[in-house]
Amino acid sequence: MEEVGKEEVEDNTDANMEGALIARDRVGVQDFVLLDSHTSENAFLNNLRKRYQENLIYTYIGTLLVSVNPYKELDIYTVTQMQLYRGVNFFELPPHLYAIADNAYRVMCSEYNNHFILISGESGAGKTEASKKILQYYAVTCPTTEQLQIVRDRLLLSNPVLEAFGNAKTLRNDNSSRFGKYMDIQFDFKGAPVGGHILSYLIEKSRVVHQNHGERNFHIFYQLLEGGDKDLLCWLGLERNPQKYAYLIQGRCAKVFSINDKNDWKVVRKAFSIIDFTEKDIEHLFGIVASVLHLGNIQFEEDSNGHAIIRDGTQIKWISKLLGVHLSILQEALTHRKIEARSEEDSTRKTVIGLLDIYGFEVLDTNSFEQFCINYCNEKLQQLLIEMTLKAEQEEYELEGIEWEPIPYFNNKIICDLVEQKHKGIISILDEECLRPGEATDLSFLEKLEEKVGDHAHFVTRKLADQKTRKSIDWVDFRLLHYAGEVTYCAVGFLEKNNDLLYRNLKEVLCNSKNGIIRDCFLLSELDNRRRPETVATQFKNSLMSLIEILMSKEPSYVRCIKPNENKEPGKFDDYLIRHQVKYLGLMEHLRVRRAGFAYRRKYELFLQRYKSLCPATWPHWHGPAAEGVERLIKHIGYKPEEYKLGRTKIFIRFPKTLFATEDAFEFRKHLLVSRLQAKYKGCLGKREYKKKREAAIKLEACWRGALARKAAKKRTWAVQTIRKFINGFINRKKPLCPENTEFVRLVQYNYLMKLRDHVPKNVLDKSWLQPPSILEETSEMLQKICIRNLVRKYCRGVTAERKVQLQQKVVASAVFRGKKEGYLQSINQPFMDTRLKENDINPKVLQLIHGEKIKYVTPVIKYDRNGFKARDRLLVLTQSSAYVVEMAKIKQKIDYATLKGISTSNLSDGIVVIHVPEDNKQKGDAILQCEHIFETVTKLCMLANKQNLVKVVQGSLQFRIGSGKEGTMVFTVGQEPQVFKAKNGQLTVVSTQAKS
């Protein structure tokens, strides 16, 4: 009887892998290895979906952890949870990050070997959060002293600093790591953390000077401007407004709703003091950050000799004062800085656990040099993963005395060699093109690739592709067939991004800088080194090789992070997106390797303890060796020889269905034992004693039933009174508030407000509003006004200066063209450009002729001569005070806005605009122009001239002045093809095609 009770308690509290199989139809299996259809991608996704819908975000593939980002807070990271996983066997509790962290820690302490945990996945999949959770676990569960607490604080607070200098808002993630990070945590012989160091890989240097639309520069710039105190900004020569700095506004989203730069600044400043940066270090650091912002604001001009000059030296003076340097160099200094502190009881023997938080496989719409390096890194890590998994499997088989069966798998060494092989690989070819004498271009690099690796099975270009494939590859692209699928790379920019050479005289300046951080990065000894400097790709390859060497010397654990949807929406499971990630993370290949032998393995003692009740010989106690007990047990159950193998310390089960059948039998047996136990209690009592017990039980039951009946009657009475009260309230609902209707009115108000909460308009264009009950009409009207006012206020606050200008121009365009000119409706959603031709593209002589007027807008136009109406290519240049029609280096016509008589255009879809000028000797006649962006050009012209009321949209024809006293006629008509010609009657005829409705 005691044995049964003990077994029940164990099974009720035990949440191990076998126990969880009972609910496998509802929540899936905790380990993908136990999937019957382990080669089916659909079965894999179905299991992942089941678990995700039950908020079970972690699943194993053997010892690899698959983590799906929930995009919401889950109550699974408490201190209680940490203590629950501390020191527990890996498979005894449900899958969790803490199980991975604890297993690595326990094996390290018991076997005195080094470990690493590799965390990978797409941007937004939760890699950074996973590494933080592991650090927090070690901080809470490891032994501690006051000195060791300092070390823990430094390890934890190194993250905000690294994120500030290495993370940025991208289209996919508001806190995307733009570098790979490897952190070693050092432990002493007692298992206490005593120090650590951090290395970084492939920092995204190009982000400093260029960001795509909807993206930001690195966080630190915005944090400094938003949170830095007034004196600091003054010393750095900075203003608090990020709109003032060219390097911060290219993505047009300097302010992000989900990011609090001011609070983040406080965390970073606190972190600097904790990780032992001196005030001098911090002063030098932010001097460099500020100098990058000043550098972005330098404007170059061309002198008369064609040389670049800087006329405004303000920014240069600040940089000279602050001794600035490129941010990537700063990041290198930061991320290579060692975070270390030793306890007073330091021992010479140390072990480490490494955390590698690294970017996953990337396939974007346009893949460039950065994606090439990232995917090469993932290719190497996939090779490492498969090799180490196979090695671990083979070692376990040999240790257990089971014959090793070779496992077929795709060996991606052929792809790694294509990229990294000396003298023959893509990186070597790229380096040769960067460093060879003569003019090298991205196209010459592509040609070299075709020449040297064109016959490789995993490489293809447009030139080498078959007719079907050729359509999807551009002339400047090459395609690699990675282990995870095809990726097409655009070769444009490869040479520029790979060539990371600094001029010698610049190095000399930096080596002699008074800024300590810069001096640490640029050593005088480097100036004497005559060796050919390494390119970016070679530096990355060498650092990756070093990383692989570090990882090969350690025992591995793996965490694969998955992003369930693009919108960060809790509960949404996007099958297409997740299938894509499963492929690129190599999860199916890893599962296939892991399942090639045996799906399940367990130590004899644990297997026997759980399933001993299934065999009379082993129940309730087995007194012999556990291995013999298991052998007796499985023979009684009826295992077939091909279903299992017995090792030295473990049983190996080949098929999941064998384990499922065993677990189902165990569940049935458990319920049967409980029933027998109840019957046994009844048989142990005498008849008289049993009769007394039965009578007492009947009386107790009668009392309990009476109490329940009284409670139910009381509840019914309350329900009747409540219903009557609310019926009475409904009858008196239109009366002023009184005792008869108060509760009913309050309920109506509450229900309406609760419904309204879920139906409030989301934007100013949404005019819907929930219909109120009659007693709340006045309140509803007031709430609607408040809501609309708030939405308008929110919208206005979110309108940037650039957006405001756009809206003003669109309002003017609407007033001028709406309902009058064909094509207007199609132009509404197309933003007006600041200019169609940059000032740098205009002939400098023209700029001199304009006498330094500020150019507001330039666009190419076709001008029709007054004599014969011949078409001429010209530029229309709009300044603050005049419009110029320009030919190459000559101004053909100047029109002062003050003298402008009118602007005419037709109601058809042609691009004709006529600028009417006064009759005087200075003007030869009206300017007849044709431009592609007619709505944009006319709007900007009339706004600059402040003569919106002079714009006319005409039908049929218009009159224009040819010269002094002469007039011409322009006729507008519709035809098959657009054309402009001089008709036989001498009139200028403009033919437009019929606009599509």
C-alpha cells in the first residue's frame, strides 16, 4: 500500500518527458525525436504549433532546444522556476532554457570541462533575450560572495553597453543585434563565476553612414542626444535634436514609440560605472561618438581646380578637439574589452561556459556583402553542429557498447571550401581583386568568379545559368546553393566593403591621438609593419576560424530561436515564415541525424523506477541489478529484438511508438492500482465496525447535502431579487438617477464603456462610433469628441517636418488639380520628391550664373521652341525668387516670380505646362515645357511664387505669347499614341492617350 501511494505522488509531481506523453495529442511531444514521422516537415510544424498554442514555447531535438518567441510575458522565468531546474536531470522537467543552462553548468562542475551554448536565429526571434535569461540564471543559482556579486553585475550590465553600441532598429526588429557576440563566463573550482570576456564578429559598419527607410543608426547616438545632460552635450558640441545630424535621419524614424532612449541612457551610464570604466574612459568614448555625428555633417565643395574643399570648418574643429574615429573601431575596442574580477579565494584551475549569440541565416530581397559573411558563418556553424552531434552520438554508442551504424547526411564542407579555400575560394578571389594593381570593379570580380569557380556545382551566375534559371538572376548577381537553400547575392559594393585599408598618414594621426581609446586601437608599432593588410572578409574568416577552434575545444549545447510572425503578435503562428526558418536553421537535418539510430534512451534505474509496475517480477520491488530488471520487464511487455538495444548503463529504444505503447500501458496500470487500493481498504474492516463507519458516513453526507441545499436556495433567492431589481430599473431607466434605477443605469454604463473600449477608432480617418443607449447619448457624444481630439493630437505630434511639407504640397495640388486634370488621383499616393536632380549633378558654371541663389527644386524638362516648336532637352531650376530654363552651361530664360502672369496646363494626361510671362524686352515669350512629374513641378512652382490662384487647367486649347505682339494656339486632343507636333495650320498640337479609369 505504501509503495502505491509513493508511486502516485511521484507521478503527480513528475512532469518529465514520459509523463507528458499522456497529453501528446493536445500539446504535442516535448522532444521532436519522438515524432513518428520524423522526416515530415508538416509533422514537425504541427507539433511546434500545438505546443505554441498552449504557451509551451520550448521543445527539444535531443539536447538541442527550439525556442519560439511568444511576444508576451510568460510566468516561466521566476526565481522559483530557476530553483526548480537547479541540479535536476535534463529530461526530468519540461524543456526550458534553464534546463540547457543547468545541464551545461552541472556537467562542467562534475567533469571539469568547458562548455558553450550556441544561440542562433533570425532578427526578432529572441536570441538576445535568451542569452540574458541564461546569464540571469547563473547570477541567481551559482554560489556567491560580495566580491563575486560584483563580477555578476559586470556580466549582466555588459549587455546594455553592447546593445547601445551594437544594436539598432531595423524593419524586422526594434532592437536588432548588428554583430555576433561570444561571451566566456569563467568559473572557479567551486562553480562560482569569477570573470569573463567578450568577442564580437562582423559589426555592421555601413549602418553608421547609411540606414534604409524605416531603420535607425546604432542606439547610442539617440541615447546620448536624448539622455545626455546639457553640460555634456555642450562640451561635445551637440544639440539635443537628432534631426540636425545627417547620420541619424536617413531612415526617417529618429523617434521610435517602443524605444525609450532617455531611460536606456541611464542604464548605459550606470553600466559603465559597474563594468569599471573610468570617467576619463567615458569622456574619450563619447568624444568619439560625438565626432562621428560631426563627421556626418561635413559638406564638401569643389574648387575651381576640381578639388574637394571644406568651406565651413566648424565640424572639423569639433572633431579635432574630440579626436574622433569611425564607430566600428570604437565597437571593436568596446567588445574586446575584458570584463574580469577575481575573488580573494581565486584558484588556478578554471572552467568556462561560453555564450554565442549570433545572427541566423539571412535571405533578404537584396543580399550584399554582409549577408554573404553572415551566411558563410552559418554554413560553418552548421558544419560544426552536425559534426559534433555525430561525434557525440558515436561516442555514446561506443561507451554503451552498441555497434555504430553510419548515418547518411549532407556534408556541407563542399560549400565551406567554395567560400574559404586558399587561392581558390570566393574570399581569396575577392581579396585578389581588391589588392591587385589596375582598375578592379565589382563586375571584374564577378568575371573572375565565373572563370575560377564557374564549374562548381553550388555556384551559378546569369551567364552560367540555364534558360529557366537565368530569368531570376541579374547581370551583377551570383547565386550560392547553401545547405539551407539558394541565396542570390548582388556583387555591387563587395569590393568597396571588403577594402578596409586606412591611409598611413591617417594612422599616424590616430596613433598620436590624446584619446586613450583611439591610441589602444592604433598602435605605433603597426606603422612599421610592411605586410599586406588584411581585408574585411579575411579578417572575418580568420576570426571565425578562431571561434570554431574555441568551440571545438568545448562541449556543445544549442538553442535555435524562431520568430512566429512578422508583426510581433502574440499567439499568431505563421506557417510559411516558420517553415522558412526551420529550413534555414537546419532543424530537419539535425533531427534526421539525431533520429537515425535510436529515438529514446534512458538509464536503467530511471526506466525501471517508472515502469516496474508493468511486470509482476519487478513490482513492487526489484532487488537485483537495474539492467537485469529492465531486461525482465521488457520481455514481459513483449518488446521485439529490432525495437531496442541494451547498453552498459542505458536502454535504447528505436521507435517512438514502442515508448508510447509502454507509457499508455503504464497509465492504465496506475489507474487500476488506485481502484484496487480503494477496494483493499474496504476489505480490511470488520462487519460491525464497517456498519458503524457506514452509518456515520451517511449522516455526514446528509448534513453536507442539507448545507448544499440551503446554499443553493439562498443563491436562488438572491438571483430572484437581483432580476426584479433590474427589471424595475429598466422600467424606470428614463427617469433621473434614483434608488429604483441606479444599479441598472450603472450596469448599462459599464457594459457600454467595456464594449466601447474594444471599438474605439484607431485613426483620424475612422469615423465609426459605437451606438450608445439613449441614457448615454450625451456622455457618448462627449467621449467621441475627446477621442477625436486625442487622435488628431496624436497624429499631429507624429507628423515630422518633412511630412508636414509633403502634406502642405499635397493640399495645394488638391486645390489646383482635383477633379480637373486626368491622372491626379493616381498621383495622390506618390510622395513629391525634394528635387529630381541633385545640385552636384548640375554644371558648376550654371550655379555660378545663378549667383549663389538657394536652389529649391530641379527637374529635367523638354522645351518647345517658339519657332517651329522643336523639342529641346533642358533643366527647369526653381530658386527662392526665380525660375530658370537651363541648357548645359547656359541659362536660356529667367522668369522672376514677381513678374509671373500665370501657369497653364491641360485637363488631359499630357505633361505640358506653359509659364506665362509679361510683354517686355527681357522676355522672348511664354515658356512651353513638358515634364514627367507635372503635378509635382506645377505645385512647387506656384508655391514658391506664392501664386496658386494663377494656375489654370484648360480644356481644348490655350493661347500663349510667342514674342512681342505675337500669339500662338495650343490644341489638346486624345489619340492612340502621345505626341507633340506642329499642325498644318501652324498650331501646336498635343496628343494624349486616354487615361485608364
